[in-house]
Amino acid sequence: MAEIRPTVIREEKVQAINEIATKLRESQTTVVADYRGLTVAQVTELRKQLREAGVEFQVLKNSLTRLATEKENLTELDQYLTGPNALAFSKDDVVAPAKIIAEFAKKNEKLEIKGGVIEGKVVGAEQIKALATLPSREGLLSMLLSVLQAPMRNVALAIKAVAEQKEGQGA
């Protein structure tokens, strides 16, 4: 059997810590959740939903995650790093991980949102749940588009009404 050298193990741990730190730094939102009691099928379904939204979901060692939070000055997150945890990282959509995990937790009571990081600020479960109630990025863009289209629609209707009125007077 080959002997495992301690330096190799340390290098792997340092690399893992750096990867976690990078994810914490680059994510718009990170959600910490306790997944104890979920079946493999349920975790697989949750992963699928998150992956479809561009969210990475990983089970990470708390000790390595704590070292990463120290590196990124997010040690307030350590209070949520007890017991078996999974972390959801989203680079692009602030709302997606919170919304998907909160919806999943409604149907699967074993999943518990503990807290997380929103745009570099450590928050508790209540703030994550509040974030989950906001419309998705696509929903917000749709609302913005309808607000921007309203004035043009009103101008078009006014022009049409004037044209119809003139036609009525000319006859």
C-alpha cells in the first residue's frame, strides 16, 4: 500500500478551503441549510431544481467552511455551520437559491434554512425566507418591461382615438 503523505492531505485541504472561499466571495447569495432527514431522492430533486436555476448545491465540511469564512471575513456565518449542512451558491440570481430552497422546505419539513450570505452580508433564516418571497430576476425584468411599455401603449391608444375621432367628423 502506498503511504499517504501529510503534505498531500494539507494541499488538498488548502485547495478545498480556497474553492469554498472563492464561492463565498463570488456568490450573490449563499444559503446554508440542514438537510438531515431528507431521502436521497429528495436531495437529488432539490439539486436538480437548483442546478436548473444555475445554483450550485454542495455538502461541505463545516471545519473547512469555517476556515473559508475566516479567509473572506464572513465569520458571522460560523454560527450556522453546525451539524450536517449543505450550501447553495448563486453567482447570478440573488433570489433563486432562497426561493427554491424555501419552496422545497414547505413540502419537505426536514429541510431547514439556517442562514446565509446575501451580497456579502451574513443574514439569518428569516432574511433568507423574506428574500424568497421576492419575484425572480425574470419576474422583476417582466415587471420593468411592462412599466416601460405602458407610456408607449398609452400614446398609441391616444393617437388611435384621435384618428378615429377625425374619421367620425369627416364623414
